[in-house]
Amino acid sequence: MREQSNIKEIMKLKKKMEKLETEYNKHEESIAKLQSEEENLWVKTGNCSICLEPAPDGYTEWHHIISQHKCKKEGLLHLISARSNVVELCKACHDLTTASMLRTNLEGATSRVSKENAEKEPTENQIKYIKKLGGDVPDNLTRQGASQLIDELKKVK
């Protein structure tokens, strides 16, 4: 008798878990859809949020208020794609931001790829960014090559 009652209880719990898993998966799908919709809000105006002027060459950059690195470190991944966490800046103003200056000092002005990683395959983020900038990803691309391609594509935009 005792074994049957335990098995029944286990079966009940498994059914509850399946139901919760289904509900969890639906929430994950909803989050993915909302994040996709959020990305559609990233429309540039060509005006800088700091100097309040149109960018001289029409080129502006997105600046994360809470850095992407901090979002990842704190488990706030949803803020990376949140339109409310970015401002549109002209290149001159973006270069004045603390994050930009820190990145330049840490990575060096000429390259964002360490020597030991230069010849490795590009990262997923590099490939995604190249595509976002409207570029094609050539075969046999290295991380160093991806970094240079990104810089070139950013100049065109």
C-alpha cells in the first residue's frame, strides 16, 4: 500500500512539472517575441542625444547606458536589447563617453582582438553585428578580419 501511494504522489508531481514546463516555455516564447518587437524600436533619427545636433555626416552610434558587459555580469540580458537602455550619439560625443574611452584604453585604438585570438573564427556576436550592419560574412573570416570589417561597415553607415 505504501509504495502505491508514493508512486501516485510522484506521478502527480511529474504532471505538475510538465504543466509548469509548458507554461515556462510559453513565457520564454513571449519574451523572445517581445525582444524582437523591442529591436524594431531601434530607429535612428540622425540626431545626437548629447549635443542635440544632427550628426555632420548623418552617422550616429548607439550607446548603452548600462553597458552590455554590466548587463551580462548582473544577469540583466533583457537590457541589452532594450531601447530604453540606449541613446543615439554622434561619433564625436560617443568617443567622449567613459565606456568608449575605457574600451579604447583596454583594447588599444588599432585593434579589438588580442594577438592570441586574431586568427580564430569570428565570434557569434561579430557575425551578428556584421549582418546587422548590412555586411556579408566571407568564408575563412578571422576575428581580426571581422573586427576590421565591422570598422569598415561602421564608417559606411
